[in-house]
Amino acid sequence: MIKADEDALICDLAQTYQIFNYRSYPASFIATLAAGLPNDSRIKFKPMGQEHSLSDSLLALSVDYLSLIWWSKTEDGQNNRNRPQSVFELITKGPKEKEVIGFNSGEEFTEFWNKYVEGG
């Protein structure tokens, strides 16, 4: 577990057992404590590639569904506008990245803008 993420193990040991210097204890004792850490501890997420616990995911999905129910009762929901952003997607995938376009000159921008306005 130390090779996987020593910082996560230190945080978990401090949070769960109030052990702030694990090196002052025998390795077998720390291994026993590490094996007994709860499933939602930082170090147990690492091998599974998870960043959030099942309960966090379920809570986020609950918020999403409640938001959709509330939104569906609004005028925007009736017209399928301004749909609420998913909390679950934010914690699992992060915020959506917007496409950024750069230009080297004003002429390039004007050319792009004219094509954009014309629908091209």
C-alpha cells in the first residue's frame, strides 16, 4: 500500500487511527491496520481507479434526479432549455472543457467570424 500512494495511507492512518508517524510502529502492525481501513478510505480507492465512494456517487445521482424532477416542472423544463448540470458527471468526469480557438491576426478572426455568421 505504501508503494501505491504513501500520502493517502498516511492520511487514512491519521484520520482513522490517529497515527501520525507510521514509521514509529512495527510494519506488521501498520499492515494490519491498513488492511482494516474502511472501503471508502483513500488508499482503497487507488487500486480500483476510483476517486469517490459508492455513497458519494449515489448521493450525487440523487441530487441529479431531484434536480431533473424540479427542472421538469419549470417553464424551462417544459421547453427543454437550461437543463441542470449533472453533479455526478462533475465528480466523475470533471467540468466540460470548452473548445478554445486562437487567431494569429485580426484578419484570421474576421475570416472565421464571417464563415461562422454565414453558417459555414
